[in-house]
Amino acid sequence: MLNKHGFVQSMSRKGNCWDNAVAESFFGIIKSELIHHERFKGPQDTLRAIFEYIEIYYNRKRKHSTLGYKTPAQFEQTMKSAVCF
């Protein structure tokens, strides 16, 4: 099905976090900043909390060292301004 739609499947080697370091880092941050500090009532509560963490906190408030200590939203706006003059 992936090939039919022009996608190429890619998986890292088992037990090798370096193959997908960005995703491993992201999920490690979510676990340490959200998951390990909350008690969720069920799947919907868990999904809501993760959505809010990513959309409200991670993208709009949490500064990232790899983005020059800007939030992803600030960085995106800076890039759009630079491209659009």
C-alpha cells in the first residue's frame, strides 16, 4: 500500500536509537515532561493531554536549543519572513 501511493517505508534497526535520534529525543522529552508526571483516566484523556502538550506547550512555549532558543512557532515565523521578504 505504501508503494502504491509513492511512500518508502523506513525503519531503524532493532535496538539502535541512533537510527532515528530526532524521534527518540522527542518521545523521551514527552515521557519525562508529561507522561511520567500524569495519571490519565483513559485513552481519550491521554490523547487530549498529548495533543495539548505538543500544540500548546511544545510548539508555542518550549524553547529549543537547536532552533536558537526559539519556540518552533517562532522559528517557523522567522523562516517564513525570511523567505517571503
